[in-house]
Amino acid sequence: MKTNKTYRVSPSTLAIYNECKTCFYEHIHGRRRPASIFPSLPRGMDRCFKALYDENRRLETLPPEISSLGNAKLYPDQAKIDQWRNPWQGLKWHTSEGVLQGAVDEVLEINGLLSPLDFKTRSGPPRPETINYYKLQISVYTLLLQKIGHPTSPVGFLLFYHPHQAGPNGLVTFETTLVKVDVDLTKAEQTFKEALSLLRGSEPQPNSNCPYCRYKK
């Protein structure tokens, strides 16, 4: 199926592209994978994290969980951060072939270079395969920051929050793990362009290695 439609893709849909090109094609064309019930707790924690970082931005301080980045500071423009976090506005790169967009959690400024920081909640410390899974997401955010005119760092960051222990009155303490991720801008842009090329062609055959494709049979 050839079309001149302008497609919009994001880090989350590119993750589907890497998992299964058939599911990605169907997702963008309106036939999405069956959705599971998404727990509301991570969403509520995400709001708390962002409020905490906004207060540190106002005070021009660095939250303790990222204090090891002594030469970093939170990107100072709150209005810009609010826009970049908005899923309907966010970071956008318009090309003649399509639009790449994403909503970032936080942005750091390190020696004049911008670096994305993304919050993650998990049941325990991250494993190497977990970190590798999110590398494309961090690379896309960095690419978007660069494409809208900002100098960017060659690294981004993932900040994992995982429960440590429960105390009285329902108080649960969390530990944090800050992970530095080497970004790959070439891979991010290449994946974006390849995904758009796929969308302009014929629908791929079902993927025998994909549980969603097998389910649809």
C-alpha cells in the first residue's frame, strides 16, 4: 500500500518496530495490539518525581539521587520542560517523510550540553537487558533535542526507582540506581527512517516469532 500520508512515530512505537515490524505496521495503521491494564501507581509516582525536580529547578539545586553528577544542573527553563513533557506537544522533528516526537521526563545541562533523563520504576535494580532496551528511547530523545537546535551530550541517563523496604503507616522507602547510557544518534535516525519506509510499503507478513502475531491467527 503506497501512501503520501504523514506518519508520526515515537520512542514507544519504535520499540514495537524493533520487536515486530508487522505489529508496528498495524499499530500505526490503527490496528493496535491488545492493551493490558496499565497500573496507575507508576503514573502517580511519575507525577511526584516531576514535582520534586521542578522544585529543585526553582531552587537551583540538584536532587540527591543525581548528586553524583556534580557538573550537571537541571535545565532551567520550566516552560520549555512543561512543553517537552507534554505528550501532545513534546519534542518534535518534522521531516518530508514523517514526524518523530517524544515526551521527555527531564533534561539535564552538563557543561553546556543537554542530556535527557528518564524516570523508571521497577521491582528491583535494573538488569543489563533492561538498560539496553531503553537505549533507543534515550537516543531518540537526544536526537530530538539536537534536531530542534540544542547542543547535546553523547550520554543520557536512566534513573531507576525500586522499593527497598516497608515501614509503619504504609511508608515504603525506595532505592535509586542512576545509569549512564551512551547514545547512538545514527542508529536512532536510521531506525526512524527505516520505520517510515516500512509504513509506506505493503503490510509485512505475520511474524512467527511474535506472540501477538500468533494470537491473531
